[in-house]
Amino acid sequence: MAQPQQSEGAEKPPLRVGMVGYAFMGAAHSQGWRTVGRVFDLPRQPVLSAICGRDPAAVRAAAERHGWAAAETDWRALIARDDVDLVDICTPGDSHAEIAVAALAAGKHVLCEKPLANTVEEAAVMAQAAEEAYGRGKLAMVGFNYRRLPATALARNMVAEGRLGKLRHVRVTYLQDWLGDPEFPLTWRLRKEHAGSGSLGDLGAHIIDLAQYLAGERLAGVSALTETFVRERPLPVGATSGLSAVTSAGTGQVTVDDAALFTGRFTSGALASFEATRYATGRKNALRIELNGERGSLAFDLERLNELSYHDGTEPAAHAGFRRILVTEPDHPYLDAWWPPGHGLGYEHSFVHQARDLVHAVAEGRRPEPSFTDGLQIQRVLAAVEESAEKNSVYTPIAV
Amino acid sequence: MAQPQQSEGAEKPPLRVGMVGYAFMGAAHSQGWRTVGRVFDLPRQPVLSAICGRDPAAVRAAAERHGWAAAETDWRALIARDDVDLVDICTPGDSHAEIAVAALAAGKHVLCEKPLANTVEEAAVMAQAAEEAYGRGKLAMVGFNYRRLPATALARNMVAEGRLGKLRHVRVTYLQDWLGDPEFPLTWRLRKEHAGSGSLGDLGAHIIDLAQYLAGERLAGVSALTETFVRERPLPVGATSGLSAVTSAGTGQVTVDDAALFTGRFTSGALASFEATRYATGRKNALRIELNGERGSLAFDLERLNELSYHDGTEPAAHAGFRRILVTEPDHPYLDAWWPPGHGLGYEHSFVHQARDLVHAVAEGRRPEPSFTDGLQIQRVLAAVEESAEKNSVYTPIAV
Amino acid sequence: MAQPQQSEGAEKPPLRVGMVGYAFMGAAHSQGWRTVGRVFDLPRQPVLSAICGRDPAAVRAAAERHGWAAAETDWRALIARDDVDLVDICTPGDSHAEIAVAALAAGKHVLCEKPLANTVEEAAVMAQAAEEAYGRGKLAMVGFNYRRLPATALARNMVAEGRLGKLRHVRVTYLQDWLGDPEFPLTWRLRKEHAGSGSLGDLGAHIIDLAQYLAGERLAGVSALTETFVRERPLPVGATSGLSAVTSAGTGQVTVDDAALFTGRFTSGALASFEATRYATGRKNALRIELNGERGSLAFDLERLNELSYHDGTEPAAHAGFRRILVTEPDHPYLDAWWPPGHGLGYEHSFVHQARDLVHAVAEGRRPEPSFTDGLQIQRVLAAVEESAEKNSVYTPIAV
Amino acid sequence: MAQPQQSEGAEKPPLRVGMVGYAFMGAAHSQGWRTVGRVFDLPRQPVLSAICGRDPAAVRAAAERHGWAAAETDWRALIARDDVDLVDICTPGDSHAEIAVAALAAGKHVLCEKPLANTVEEAAVMAQAAEEAYGRGKLAMVGFNYRRLPATALARNMVAEGRLGKLRHVRVTYLQDWLGDPEFPLTWRLRKEHAGSGSLGDLGAHIIDLAQYLAGERLAGVSALTETFVRERPLPVGATSGLSAVTSAGTGQVTVDDAALFTGRFTSGALASFEATRYATGRKNALRIELNGERGSLAFDLERLNELSYHDGTEPAAHAGFRRILVTEPDHPYLDAWWPPGHGLGYEHSFVHQARDLVHAVAEGRRPEPSFTDGLQIQRVLAAVEESAEKNSVYTPIAV
């Protein structure tokens, strides 16, 4: 079994992490924890103490592969360990609430993958638990990692500086295509009991968070359509990562949405449109967001994550235009620690930066963002989307 | 006063055009009529017989500028002329119905700018008149010129060939920014009594038509939000083109929408989203449409009108990707008459092609598309959008 | 036979044009002359008096198609006509000198297609003739039409304003692919006796002119490689446009270059690279130019001719980036006469603008640019390229 | 001091690495060695045994930061260590030969940063040493990391499959802009005694290697221009990374080229053009390469490193176009070990992949590519470029 990575210096206290889950998100979070202290100057040094999963052989292999010092098969044992300061929850949404609440109760900090939970009720319990834990000095954060890309962080800064002026429009899509094939198997991501919802909770949660984060304000209400294009799919055989599996002869019912479209109003009166789908043939990870304000506009595409498009509406028309900012300068968020200009980062770096920001928050006792309360609010938006879709798309206010 | 352009050959019968209106659309249509016979081999030769406008000096100047042989100040006089076979209506929407019905009754063919009318009722009367005129051999067409670009015509062909397979998604935006400045004056385009609606009828009508045309099917229902961001604007002084004017000290109420967002379902079950706005800072003419089907996807952007983006979903993943078809080949629609590959066309060519298609239809006695019945259906979509927006965005079926 | 287009107003004197040649360039120039007075306010009104070609039936058909009042089969007759003020030469390069010199001697203004001639000697004679004619009030211009696009004209203005600062690099390619197929026939464009050279004179002349025009300075010397990849091609049968033909069983020698690459120094010390080829599979009309200066950069691509890319190097790194200026604003060159923002122009508009600029020059008695002397200098660059290529690429100064 | 990362499994033999240098390249290589075993299934497990640098405190800090178990201040001590199987040389070019030859003589495998050396003579010695070491089972590789991006590796595969057919053109630029400011200090990269050459050896070496690698053939000769735009620069104070430094009042001579342009011929007769510069304002890392063959074309831009552009020239013209392959599929090179489609990689991943390929070569006793002999050939191209530039750009064959 692998040894944990050590603290860099004797004077720097460790932040000992225990992680639950070891699939796609587990690998990405591991890469984040393993790398962050090699790149950033941190007040505490992350240590990969223990990883947890139900299959003993698989979790041991994951520990070795990803560099975790120990492996557990029961998340209760993981959160009971003395050598764990922070629990990182990378499981499907149906187990988030139970694990997070118990971990906070056990005096651990918690990082929980998005969406925070599968229901508003679970999320509310978690937010309450986080609030109480904060009183005891324990922090909780939701893993909306797309806030942590240099380009999105720069966009947030530019909005906050007033470069867009009064906001008029936000339009966001998150387009993937891995369900286009009707023979794709019925993995856990397509079953309501595990995933809560389909593209809505998976992709929609990301774009709701990113839209509100960049806009610096919240949605007031939504009007929604959802659809399940393919209602029956082959059953998977054996282990499945959620995103791939071998199929069997049998079939089962898809119980989540394939696509969700919704429009909405921000509290300021700005209009928003959202689309999340897994059926956009040829679009692999097309999270695209554009914000139009009275003074300027910003646009971002996750498939070109090192770029931010910016239009300065205050320039003379003769020379104005959307500019492609290559977000790779030392002046850009997170980038003084990385490579020279033009040497771009990748998807996984969002997890390195997420770890960086959380380590700083923990070391400073500062409530990290997005908090569980933020996660609860997004859950309320998701619930309003589902309610509107059920009620003939009627405009549905977001509960406060 | 200018002479009309003559027929090219004695054997080719003329098609004598009379046009009502001489602002932006009048100039564009004039360019179309003047050029089409110089580029395409036509069965009849268009002749620019007479142009009509209320201001005697202005219409005479327009006639000279654009090459019309005569000028009229009363549209009733224009449609009464013996030397007019076809009436081309380029006025604001509030006068379409009266002129078109009268012109058809007078035995003229009619080309009417979009949207067909300001209300469903007017459009229904027009469609009925067109139906009756067709029995008398007279044709009526609506001027949805964006169908006539090589790239959109190619896209239509590719959808019709089955290259997209079962359609899943259509997403369309038409983004402009000329109202971003709150000091922009209250031209006729911002007044309901003339324009019928705002971005909805102006931009929304275009994208509804284009979406249905490319999809090859119709919308079944919509859910909509509309908004007027700036409700009071300076009054214009003197003549106004709709798109520009000098302003006075007084102000008036904007009585149309500034932006319209709607989602919908096609009759096949495919999902659609639409956005029309004049507040998207930096977007000048961003009519963007993407269609995703089970087997492929297409995307088009009017700001790059010589290009069509196509993803063939049946190719091996290792070599698949959205390809940029430079739609300038002789094999592409309309292009065997123009320049060598790579020598692109512009916006105005859509009017040349519109004229070409209409001349062929007239010569062959074939009902042109989009017909007034098609225009009526789009008016019903516009009405459903307005109804849904008034009724809290509730999903509103399109009347058949 | 068609009637000429008339002057718009009695008070506006005509400028009566006679054109020699009616193939690709003839069609493009006709479109320019026919349209310019419909769009721009001109001091003189172009009239399409007569067109000339050797084949009587073909030239009559071209006259009808393109709107010329008369047809001639001998260019000497054309330049002798009283109703011709300006001779527009659209023939292959081997006849430019003879026609232009005779036309100037006959007291006509002359517009001559590029390249000015097939040899430096011919060009020198033409430049001398132009100089003498200027003393008699007659003007001569070379048809480097790519200077007349709004985007390139804007680029020139921005360089002249000092936005690039000290120039360091100019890199230009002109990539086409119509010779990629070895079965493409041996048209006149592939025969030295008619075309003078291959991609060098056809494409290279364009990019030399554009590079020097945008840079605002001239090349001091070049080092060159040229190549003929396919040395034998099928002979064409019957008429050929230069760009297409039916082929016969026989073959003939290609006597011009297929591709030309050269590097060079501007007089200021800036470095330049050029590439002209007809073998760049998939590139249809990729004239791409980029200029890098100490303070900024500009880039243009003819396949997206309504756009100019600009980097302002004086901006803070955090917000700097290449911006895509959509060159469709009324503030942009030529565009106050055209459509609203975002409604792009096409290739042929360069000829409308060329006609506009020449009409103004004639009316004002101002020497137009590029002059025959400018055309001679470009011929000298072409000759230096050929000389360098023959002499093992040795750096070859441009004769002054 | 940090502990080394351990082997994953007892059965997997370690590959113990010692690295010389710890600046930009040292950090990048460390990231590669640290990560590769966490992502790929390797036959041997890399262990970060020792790092070497002249400054004792700095190298200790680098060891801690980057995860190396030990630190040395003398490279001779490093290569003498028993716990080092492979020496990774990340120093400036003037020390490559001495270290590499000694390391190979000491029975170590060697990875050497590019360019292989500062002169042909040094490179020849190194290639000879590598050849002899290969007889003793020790391997040597040059670090041309841009071969290891999924997109470039895919491009190589596609060329090798014959998708381009007969090659006609290769055009490559490597554009940066960090010397545009004349106040940028005189770091070691601007001094011939350390760097050998300027943009030529730094950027030019990369593009020569990539062009030859993708083309699958070698350059036969070149014709070149080089230039030093700013000949005197402020001296740096204290430590400098090569890419940044604090400046002093004094100045010194720049003794390397600022920019290098060259054209050339491949052995097959295909033409090539190259440009390397640090003065292309706004271009940060614009390594752009395009290959045109009779049957197709490929294009790549390092600023968008997850994409490859491909034109299939055998498709019907009506549907052909450059397609943007998002190189993030499990079917693409290196990517079955990484994230789901659309989740892009970054610059540093090239070093992870370089480590992966080298570990496999070592485990299999296979001669890795690019070999020192390949590096020597590139050195000969660089020398021919310099010779041509000195000799008035005359075409200069590459020595074999």
C-alpha cells in the first residue's frame, strides 16, 4: 500500500484528507489533492490519508493508484479515523446527506461533490448541519469546480468590477452527447433513486451555479421543459462508472430526464436561459455561458477552457469586438503558480484549485464558497425546474 | 427619372415589379431585383417598374437611387398600374394586410416582407386572400430571406437527406445590441401600433421560420418570457429609418418587447429554445441556429454567413468533429451562378436569391414557399409566445 | 442589346466605361460598375457603354447579361469609341501593356487588372505611359481590389494611426487548392506565355500589394523558393475560363510555378514571409495576413472578409486579447452606404468600392492608388522573387 | 526533506530518476514523473530519487516542493548515485553534452531537454555516446515534448495512415511575444554562450522536430533570414528563470537571434516554411503547423492543444470542410487513461506522456524516439539555418 505524501516542511501543519468514492470524481479529486501542494504555497499541507469504497479489492487498488495511504470499505470507519481532518465526498448524490452530516458531526471539515443532494429536504438538513459545524470551527463546501478555472474566476472578477454594467441576459448551455446512442446502458446516472435527476442535476446544477456565481445574483424564478427521449435502455453488467458499462440482454426504465430547458429571471430583472442535455451530437462538454450587460459582455466555453471572450461596449464602435483573452497570464487567477503565458491548463486543474481554495479557507477559518447553503439554494432551483416542468412550464418562483 | 432596366432578350417575358416602401428593406429588395437577372438565367426578366412612398420628394429620390422607372405616392395607384405584375411590400407590418389583399385582388403577384402581419387575424385574412388568388393564378410569398442563403439552403438539404436522423434539439438565438443605449430613440419599431411587437416580431419571426424550415416540421407549443428593459425613450425628430433617428427632448413609452425567450416542442417531440433580443452587447446580427439529431448536427451563424458547421455522428469518434463547410462551391445552392470557391457572398445576396426563387415560381405557376399560409402559422407561434408570456409562461399549444 | 444604365440626375456628369474581357474578372467588374451608383453618392455616374471580346456571339451575350450597351470584338475599336471615357482592362496579363498604353494614348482613363503586366519591362512602359497621361489629365489605376474591403481599409487606417508601433513582422499566405487534382486541365493560367507566372503573379501579386499597403512601406529584398509540383497536365478543349475547362486526351507542359514561398525584409527592417499556392487542400481563398508591431497586431483572413482581428498590446495583460472586429459598422470604411451592423458584405463588393474610389479620383483629378508606378514596383518584387528562386534562393534586393 | 513516492506494487520494479535543473523545465518534468504512475499502467514505477542544482538552499526547496527524495549540488554526484537509474537533464543547452555523456558512461538512461546541444559538434558526440550506451542496454531520448500531445500524436497517426496522400506543403510558426518590450532583461536565453541561439534553438528546434515528425520525412535544405531587433538590453539582477528577472541599470549585448524565418524542401519535394519569433505581439505560444497533401490537410495550434483540424480532400466538395476534432476521446492517443470526452488536458500533460513513453521504452529495452541521433539531425538543420542566414539566405543543404 502506498505511503501518503508528506508535508513539505516541519513547520507546515498537515491537512489530512479522507475521501469517499473512487470513480471518475475520485480520480479527479485525488489528482487535485496530490498536486496542489506541489504547485501552490499553502498554509497547510494536504495528506492523502485514506480512501473509502465498498469493494475491498477495488478500493485497495484505487488507494495504490491514486496515492492514498489507507483504504476503508465503510465510510463510517473513514470518518472515525483520527488521521482524517477533512472528508471529501465523491459518491452519487443519494449518499451525500448521510455521509456529510455524520462527518460534520464527527468534527471533520467536508467537501461534497455537486449537486449537494438529491432533494431539497436532504440539502436543507445538510445546510443546517454545516451551519452548526461552522460554530464549532468546521467547514463545509460544495464541489462546483467550474468556478475554479482561471477563465471563470477572471470572468467573475470582471463582472464584480462592473465591466458589464447592468446585466440584461445570461444564456447557458451544457451540451454533451453520450446518450445519443439508444444502446447506451442504464447506469446509475440514469436512475432517479441514485442520481436524483438526469442531465438536470448533473449538468444543470453546474450551470445554475456558474450562472449565479458569475452574475453575482440569484435566480428569482424559472419556467421549464424536461424530456426523456429514450425511456428504456439495456441493463449494465457488473461494475459501471456511470459513464460507461457493458450491457446485458435485459432492459430497464430510464427514470431521469435526458434534457432540461428552462428560462428564468434573475432578481435584478435580467433574463436567463438554460439548457442541459446529453443528446447534442458532437458536443462533448460544451458548457457555454454568455452574459450581456449594458456596458459589456463575456462568453466562455468549457471546450476551450483557457479562453475568455470579452466585449467592452464602452469602446468606439470602429475598434470594438469580442476579444479572446488567453487566460494564461501570471496576472490571471491561480496562474502565478503555473506555466508561462500561453501554456494552457486542463480540466483537472479545477480540482487542484478547488483544493487550494479549501485549504486556505480551512487554515484561515473562513467559510468557504460555495457553502452548503449555496448548495441548498441550487437544489431549490432544481426543484423549481422540476415543479415547473410538471406544471406545464408555469413560471415557478425559487423558494428563499 | 431613371429608365427601367430592360429585358435581356426579346424572347424572355418581363416580370414587372412595383415596390411599396423604400427604407432599409426597400434598398435591399431593390438590389435583389436589379441584380438577379444579371447573375441567374431566369425564365422571366425582372423590370423595376415603380416604387411607392408617401413623401413625394423622397420617393422620387429613391426611385433614382435604386433604379425604379416611376414613383408613386399612393400604394393604391401603384397596384392599379398596368405595368406592374408583382407587388413587393416593404412597409412596416401594420400596412401589410391591406396592401397585400388589395394587390392580390387587383390580380398582382405579391411578395410581402416578414412578419406577414401584426396579428393572427390580419394574417388569416391575407392567407385566405392568397388562397383565392392562387385559384386565379396569382402567387403570394413571404420574405423570409434567410432561407435563401447558400448555407441555410444547404442545411435544409442535408436535414432532408436524413443526415441528422431523429431530431432531438433545435436552439436558436437572434442577438442584436442596438437598444443597449437607453438614449436610442423611440422609432416605429418600438411602437406596438406600427411594429406589432418588438424583437419578437422582428427577430423572433425570422428564427421561428428558419427553425421550422430547417427542421422540416412545426412547433407544437411554446413557453415564453418577454421583457421590456427600457420602458421610456426619447422621441425621434423627423424621418426615421426604424434603426436610427435624431432625438428630441420629449420621451415616449416603449410599447413592445425588448427581448423574448421561449422554449418549445416540435411535433416530433424534439425540444427547441429561442431567444430574440436587441440588448446583447457586442452581438450585431447573431442569428445562430444549431440542430442536433441522433445521427448528426448542424450549426449556422449569420455573422459568418458563408459557413455551415456540420458534425457527422456516424463517423468513428477518433476522426469526428464539427467541420466548417465553406459554402462557396458550385455544388452548393445558388452558387453555380456566382464566384469561384472561397469568394464569399454577403447579406444582400439573400434578396437576389429570393427574387430568383420567386421569378421561377411565377414563371412555372408553382406556389412559392414560404406561402402566406406559412406566414400565418408563424403569426400563430408569435401569438402563442405572447399568450404564454402573459399567462405566467404556461405552455401554450400553437393553434392549427 | 441592352440599354445602358442612365445617369441618376441630369446635373451629374456620366463616366462612360468600356471594358475589355468578360470572364471571371469581367463579371466582377461589371457588377461593380452596375452597382456603385446605386449605393454611393458619386460625383459622376458610371455608364456601361461597351464591352469587348474576340468571340462575337459570346461578347454579345456577355453585354446582355452584364448590362453593357454595346459590344465590340476589337479592343482598338473599343478605345476609339467616343462614348468611352475609361477603359477597364480585364484580360490576361499578356495583353495589358498594349491595351493600356493605347488607351492612355487615346485619351482614356485606364483601370487595369493585376498584375500590371507579365514583365518588368512591360510594366515600366505602362508606368511611363501613365505618367505622361497624367500630365494630360488622364488617370491610371491597377485593380488590387483587396485594398477595397472594409476590413483591409480599416487595417490600413489603424496602422497609419500608429496602433501597431514599430513593425516587426508581416506574414502572409494566399492558399488555394484548385490544382491539387493532377487531372485539372492546362488552362491559360498555367502557361507562361499568357499568365507570366503561376501562383506567383496571380496570388503572390495580391499579397505583395496588400502587405506593402498595410505596412505602409516597401520590401527591400527577398529570398525565394518556387516549385511546379505537376509538370504535365491534360489539354483543355474549347473555351476555358482559366479556372475550369473540359479536358482532352492530349497533355501539355505546365510552364509556370505551382507555388512560391519567399521571405523578405521591409525597408524598416521588419521581416516578412509570403506563400502563394494552389495546392493547399481545403483552403479555398485563404489570403491571410498578420502584422505584428511593438504596440499591437492585426490579422485578416479573406475567407472571413467581414472581420478584422486586432490585439492592442498596450492594454493590461489581464484583459488583453485578439479581438474580432466585425467590420460592418457605419464608422468603418465604405460602410455608411450599406446595411446595418452585422449584415456582412461579400467578395464582389471590393469591385464596387474600387469603382467608387476610381470615380472620385477621376472627378477630382486626383492620382488614384495603386498607380501604375505602384504596379511596376510590385512587378519588380515578382521579378526579384523569380531571380532569387533561380539563384538558389539568394537574397535579392528589389530594384528601385 | 520529502520522501520519494513509492512504487505502487511490490511486483513492479522502480525506475529511479535523478534530475538536473529545477527551473521551468524542472518543474514541468517533476510534474510528469510524479503523475505518470498515478494515471497510466506502467511496467516500472518512477521514483523521484534526487534533484540537482548549484544553489544548495534553492535545490533543497525545489526537492521539497516537487517531491524529490534527495538534493545534490554537483551533477557528478547525482550521476554517481546508486539510487538513480535515469538522469533527466533540464539545464540550459551549454551543459547538455557534458552531463549526458557522463551519465551514459555511468550506466544511466538519459532524457535530455531540447535542443540536444548548442552545436553540431556537441550533438555528434552525444549521439555517438548514445549509440555506444545502447549497446550496453542504456537508452537516450531528447525531450521534444510536443510530440506527446494527443492532438499531435493523432496527427502523426493520420499522416502515417496515408490520409494526406502525397505531401505538398508544411507551414509552421512558433510565435511568442515576451521580447516585445525592449526593457525585458538580458537573461541567459539571450546570451549565445548559454543558449546557443535565440528563438531559433528555443522555438525553432521544436517546430523543426514537429514538422519532420508529422511529415514522416526530413528536410533536405533551407534558406534563412534571422534578425536581432533589439541589440542591447538591461542586465538582470540576481536569479533569473530565463523568462523573467529584475533588471539593473547596466545593459549588455543580445548575442542571439530574436527571430528566424526559413523556407525549405523536404526530401520528397514538399515545401516548408518556418518562423520562430519572440516579437509577435499578442501571440503567447502560437506553435501552429499545417500540412497539405494531395488527399487531405491537417492543422494544429498549441494555444488550442486539445484540438486538431482535419480536411478530408476525398469527400464530395458539397460537404467537405476542415473539421475540428476535439482530441479528448478514449480512442485518441494517451486518452484512455484520462477523463471523459470533452474534458481537455493542458501543456504539462505532454511531460506526463513523455515520461510514460520513456518508461515503456526502458522496460522493453526499445530505443526511444526522438533519439540523440534525431536530436543531432535537428542540430544540423539549425546549423544550416544559421549558415544560410550568414550567407545571404542561399539555399543550404542539410548535412546527412
